[in-house]
Amino acid sequence: PAKQTNLGGYKLPAGLFLLVSIFQMHNNAKLWDKPSVFDPYRFFKENIDKIDPFSYIPFSAGPRNCIGQNMAMHELNYVIARILTRFYLTLPKDFPEEMEYELNLLLKPKIPFRINLTPL
């Protein structure tokens, strides 16, 4: 049976539907230094130990996380390596400084995200 519980100093009533916003977690200044800045170096081996493993969860976390996580990460590395060894990437001149997002079933940019690819 459901019962009231406390979480982070808040009383949560029995039967409460609680949604964890992964987007908000990944952009939370309490968890990340400069969360809106693209900084892949924060995930390098020398920095990874400084990150709480549950603060970045693109594939969920814990015993019920995504079973395709390892395959997805390998595919991602392969595709990015293929692109970066063949093209120079730039943003269009009219690309906005700040991205605006639209939340539906998936989070997506409000305007199309375009990248210019120039063969090397």
C-alpha cells in the first residue's frame, strides 16, 4: 500500500504521481557548472569521477535503465567519428545565440537545427 514519504525535506502524499524532468536535471546549475554551455570535456576520464552518476541520465539509471545504452553509445561514437573525419561543421550565419525548445513526447528545438557540412 502507498504511504506518505519525505523526499529532500518535502512531504509527498501517498499516491502522488512524480515526474523527474531529465531536461531540467541536465540543465540544473546546482549539478553542473555552466549547464547551458556545451562542454564535452566534463565527461573526459579525468573529470568523470567528479560527476554524480545519477545527475546525467540520458538512458535512465539504475536496474531498469535502457538495455540498448551500450549499443547506442558505440553507434554514436562511430557516426560522429565518420562525420568529423570527412567534414568541417559550421552553423549557419542566422543561427540563434540561444536555442528555444518545445516539449512534446520528445524535447526538440522550436526551429529546425541546421548544420553546414563542408567536405574536407
